[in-house]
Amino acid sequence: MDQVFVSLQQHDLRLVTLAALICILTSYAAYSLVGRGVEAGPRARAWWIGAGAFACGSGFWATHFIAMLGYEPPVPIGFDVSLIVASIVVAVVVSGLVFAIALMRIIGMPSFGGAVVGAGIGATFYLGTAAIRVPGAIGYDTNFVLAALVIGIVLGGVATMVGLGKFDFAHRMIGAVVLTVGVGLLHFTGMAGLRIAPGAAATVPHDADVIGPGALAIIVTAVTMLILSLSLVGAVLDEHLASRTAREAARLRASENRFRQLADATFEGILIHIGGRIVDANAAIAKLIGRPLEKLVGSQVMDYVAEPSRPILKKHMETAIDAACEVELKSDGGALV
């Protein structure tokens, strides 16, 4: 029997281009969603990771199957529904595991998580090819299988380290592009190792679980629209949260500036401490103590309290007494003020 070797020429490049664009978009959305989980509590983080896992997993699943729809073999082709469903489940579950590992922030974990996503991409791809039904036999070249998995693991690791390394546009986009390149290279390397030996029959074996390319196109289109909707919602939500964070930061800066102006306008000395360490002070107290403000902040408040007053202040600090107390201060030179 003749063998058919799958090549790039056997793919519709328009669908391949569409698959790449969807992979970039969904990967970027996934990194954005997971990035929000870093600042969230444990329960909210799980939801962000879940959303990112769905975007990423279903994204590279759709990428594979859109490219698969662009595959034009010289024999009739069908697809096993159960294996198609299994492949998307594996893609989403592995993506969730990857993001959970990567967010541990332990040395080596992001790269390990990336390697896992590469293996997950490979598992999704080979479950997808196992779903192919043709009038004949399908086999695989072991060298191409190993090469595809190595490509996926290496580039998946790099993409995850970059995409989750810093949560800004550049890192997310570079990570998304690297992951898309990894998915694409894995797909075509794996397809290059696919061997189809046509049989005597001229049609795909009839089975209740086997669907044609047209039905698969409907399924992939529905999933793709869902992914794009989630990506759009994620982008809008990310922009909203980023804007709110920026507004809150600006409000806090303005509040700090007003407090600073009020504190510096008074003749009374004011200092703020946390656990005995001075975190802020005004110009009046700095002048009173005789120490530059920038050197005063960060030092210990006890350094400027006269010896007889130290037990009183220490008791207030240790017991958190909510009452005023009088203490004597000393200057930087040691004289009472």
C-alpha cells in the first residue's frame, strides 16, 4: 500500500494563519487573566487560574483543530468525537495545572510549569490525530514524535517563563507569540511524522461517534467564538482593573501630598512610627531634633526619646494603649528639647 506523507502543502494556509492569530489572542488573554490571580486571595486566584486555563487550553486546542480542518489529504477523512472531547479536556486541565505551578514563585517552578504545558500541547495534538478516521491505517514516525514533543516542551517552557515573568503588555505578547510558534512547530512536525496507508475502501468507516469535517468545523467555530468572547471579556476586565488601580494609586498620592502639605505647615512636630521605626515625619520635628528629615525616616523612635521617658513609651508600644502619654525628646546631639 502507498503511504501519504503529510506536508505543509497539504494544509490550507488561510486556516493555518487564522489558527495562529487565535492562538496569539487566547494565549495573551490567558496570561492577562492569570496575572490578575497573583494579586488576588486564594479563592479568587483559583477562579483567575481557571479562566486562564480555559482560555489557554481551548485556545491551543482550537489552533490544532483549525489547522487540522485546513489539512487536505488525498483520502476521505472523519473524526472521532470522544477523542476530540478528551483532547480539549486534557488541554484545559493541563493548562490549569501549569498556571498553578508557575504561580508558586519557587525557583525553577515557572520553567517546570512551561515544560508541562509543552507536554500538554503534545498530548492534545496526538489525541487529536488519534481522532482521525480514514479508509486505511494511520501510523507515526517515532523520530518526528520525539522532535515534536521536545519542541513543545522547550518553547512552552520559554513562553511560560516570559509570559508570567512580568505582567505587562510586552511580556504577555512575547510569551503569547513564543507559545504560538511552539504550538505551530509542534503541529507541523507531528503532522510530518503522520503516515497514512490507504485501504481498499473508498469511504470513511461509518460509526456513530465519527463526524465529518463539516460537523467538526461547527464544533471548532462554536468553541472559538466562546474563547474569543472570553478573551474580549478578559481584556475589558483587565483594562478596567488596571484603570481602577491607577486611579486608586493617583488618589493615594494626592492624599499623601495633602497630608505632607498640612504636616509641614504646622509648627508642631509630627512623626509616625510603626513598631518603633519612623516611617514619616514633618519638617518641624526634624528641625526640633536637629536631624535631616531623610535621615530621620527609617531610624528608631527610641533614639530620640530621653532615658527617663523610654519605659513609658515602651509600655504604650508593647500593650497598644489607646491613650496619650507625655515623653521628653532629645536632640541628635543628646540635649533635651
